[in-house]
Amino acid sequence: MSAHPHVLVVEDDEDTRWLVSDALAGEGYSVEQATDGAEALRLLEHVAPCAILLDVRMPGMDGVAFAHEYRLRAERPAAIILMTGEADAERYYQQIAADGALRKPFELPALYDIVGRFCPHN
């Protein structure tokens, strides 16, 4: 088992997914990536993250469907942090019962701050 806290980034935009993943890896997190909710659910069979950074609008299984299915399956669900640039972000935040939110575009210190709240590490 890794000594680094695990974070799952669920984002269909490749540039955003890699930017977030690389930034968190640089801060000492172990990061897994998924391009949609279905891929994320498969990954979660093998990893137990402390936080999931979740885009809402994705092809295939979107963030809303993922959050619902994940919470049905998870014994101890990880914190879900909504990542969106949608104008109606508050509606999505409530719909998925998010634990936190990052409005796109966001600055890296905001990313580190919110992930650190749920995944403290040295």
C-alpha cells in the first residue's frame, strides 16, 4: 500500500485531467485518472482514494450518474470534489451532494487547498 494519499481525477478533457494529475503528483499524492464515470467505477474496485475530483459533463457516464452509483456501492465513500465551469454549478453541487467544489478555471493553490482538506499528508 502506498504511503501517499490516493486521489482520483475523473475528467474527460485530457489537458485538464493531466494538469490536475501532474500538479497533485508533484505535491506527493498518488493519482489515478479516469475519462468518465464508468472507467472511474472500474478503477475504484482496486483503489480507495481519499478524494475524487469529478467533472460533471462527460460523455458516457456523467458525473451525476457516477456520484449516485458510487455512493450506492462504496462502504466508506471518498470526498467528492466537483470540478466544473458550468453556470449552474450550484445545482450540480447539490445534485451530487458534493463535499467541495472547484470552479473552472481554478488556480493551483485552490486545488491544493481543497484536496488537502480531505487528504492531509506531509
